[in-house]
Amino acid sequence: MARPIATLNPTTGVTEKTFTPLSETELATKLEQAERTFLNYRRTTFAQRAEKLHRVANLLEKDRDRLAHLATVEMGKPIAAAQAEIEKCAVGCRFYADHGAELLADQPVPISGVKALVRYQPLGVILAVMPWNFPFWQVLRFAAPALMAGNVALLKHSSNVPQCALAIEQLFVDAGYPTGCFQTLLIESEQIAQLVADPRIKAATLTGSEPAGQSLAHHCGHYLKKTVLELGGSDPFIVLPSADLTQAIQTAVTSRTQNNGQSCIAAKRFILAEPIADEFTAGLVAAFQQLKIGDPLDPQTQIGPLATPAIREQLHQQVQDSIAQGARLLCGGELLAGPGNFYPPTILTDIPVQSPAYHEELFGPVAAIFRVRDLDQALELANDTVFGLGASAWTQDPTEQERLTWELEAGAVFINSLVKSDPRLPFGGIKRSGYGRELGREGLLEFVNIKTVWCA
């Protein structure tokens, strides 16, 4: 049964607002509008597109608090983190507004006797299927480069963040974009296949779960349409003996509990060299036990509720199943009484290979601790996963740093730092974490026709 399109407050459990899905006629009208708008919008100049993107950035900053409040009410993100998300969206828009023309400029190729170049042109209507965990950033990091390249966008957002989805559409309207340039579709997930089949949709991108990515890729593959997928992650956080443990522990807490632990690139598996394992574990447990759980609208709150009851139930089941199979609980692990989808910061260790905590993504504030002899075993364990999104490693040894950046199987490797996305750098994964890239120049080129031009 499909989830209703509704704001179900994860803190109170109260349904605050519901929405009626688009009718078939309304959906057809929006598709027609998108196609019609593209035929004109693709002819706008880079300067015109940049001006509008700057307006979006300005509106994001001006309306930061209201937009952040929407995210917190709809999916439980602590308000300070929600405000930071809106600010990051503004940064992303400005990056593409400032650099899009340069990154998309014709690239001359020196060939004797001819004028040869590579030209980048928009594809058309792009469908974006986006998740609830970063309800503004996930959308804007797709939309900013896509619109800067001259495409138009249709957004099918997660059903539990409809007010965020509509607020994003209004941002583009208020910034002066043509009607139909960016449209939010309040539709059921079952209608995505119908959309993909429409010849006016030229490509699609999805951030979300493996099953959702497989489904979209299947339908797009049938119609030979390009996809970009950013799926799950079980990111390793490797700590070796030369690491600055104080900094590593502080970053580990942030990385595992950011967004209430609901981040694909959050550190999930903490792989510790034996000489520092006891000290790091003790520090992590102490820090987890001091985190403030509560109302995400309170600026002092560090851990808010998980987005839905189902997510909390699944996470708790993964923890309990892991314990039943031999994992040892160091803190947390018990459902909290009262309303809301709250789950305590939890740490597991002595984790058996067959348990969920070893091979599944834990989408919540649960850390899995592993001990290893040396760098070789750390790399082997880190790569023993179906995922390959991000990896963080902590060492002061240049030789170890070089091996880690070469041998870790991930779309991004961060040394002595938190794994994060940055508009200046490509973002994406390998293995079952997906394919294609967002952000950077690479993300800008995902939805363009890379055209060879040869003039004799």
C-alpha cells in the first residue's frame, strides 16, 4: 500500500497536512508544460540562467528559517542542521551560477585543417526522484546544474515531505523561472514507471534505496534512458595508531549522528587498529551517552526523531537481530517511551559476519565497531561490503594515506576529515551505492548531449 502524501510529524506522530495526488489530466498538463518550456528555455543564455540561479540563492538565504522549519516538521532534522542545509543549497546554486558558463563552454580540439570542438547541449525534461533525508539539498544539487545546462526538471519527492517539495517549486517561480521550468509532481511512486515511458522525459536521477534505484533503472533501461543513481552506503571510518584521537572521536560522533544518523555518507562501520581501539571506543561511548535527544525545533537538541515509524522499527530489528547473533551492546539499543520516532544513540561491537550490523546499512544513530590488526586487515574489512559511497580514514602516516586513497573501494575517500558533499567536487558511489555523479563539473555533464562538432 502506498504511503499517503502527507506531513506526518515524526516528533508528535500527528498528521498535520495531507495532499491529493495529481489526476492523470493534471499530470499530462504538467508534462506538456515542461516540454513546451524546454523548447524556449534551452535557447536562453548562460548569463540569463545564472541570474535566475543567483535569485534562488538569495531567496534561500532570505527565507532560511521558514524553509528549515518545514524540513524539521516533516522529517525530524534538528533545526540547526536544517538551517545549515538551506545555506548549503544557496552555496550550491551560486557555484553553478558563477561557473556554469565556463564549465559548459565549447572545448576546442586541435586537429590540423579543421575546426573541431566538443559542445555541451541540454537533453530536455529530466525526472528527479528524491528522498526525504535532505529534502532541500538533494533536490537543489540536482536542479542547479540541470537548469544551468538548459534542461527543465520534474520532481517526484518523497511522500512524507510534500510541503518541502512545493516550497522548492515556489522558489523557482519566485526567482523568475518560466512556468514549467521546475515542477513538483505530487504523485504516487507507482506512477513513476508511467512517467519514464513518456518520450518527453529524456533522463532520470534518483537518490534513495537500492530497491528504488533498481526499479527506476529497470524502467529507464527498457526505454534506453540515462539514469544517475545515488543509493545506500555503509561507509567505513578507519582509525590507525598515528591518528589524532581527540579529533577523530569528535568527527566520528558528528558523522554517525548527523541528520539523526539518516545519511547515506554517514560513517557506519568504525574500523579501529588494536593499539587505539580501547581508547577510541571509550571516548565514543562517553560522547554518545551525552548527546541530547529531544524536540528537533529546540536549538539545543542534537538527536531528533527518525523520519518514520517504519524506519525506527527496521533499525531496532537490525540491532536486536545483531545482538541475538552475538554482537555486544555498549550503549543505547532500547526503544524510548513516549510519542515520536526517537531512537537512542547506540553502539555495537563484537559483530558476527552473518549479522545485520555487519552487512546491512543501519539508517539511524547506530555505530558498529570492529577491531583490526593493521592497515591490511582494515582495508580488507572496509572493502568487504556491497556498498561503495564514501570512506573516512585517520592517520598521520603519508604512506598509509596514499594506500588508503588508492585501495579503498569508494566514490570518495576523505583523510582526517568528515565525508561530505561539496559543489566543487563530484559526488557519487560505486558497487551497489549507484553510478553516475552529482556536483562538480562531472555532475553538470551528466544531463547534456556531449556533441562532437567537425567543420572542414
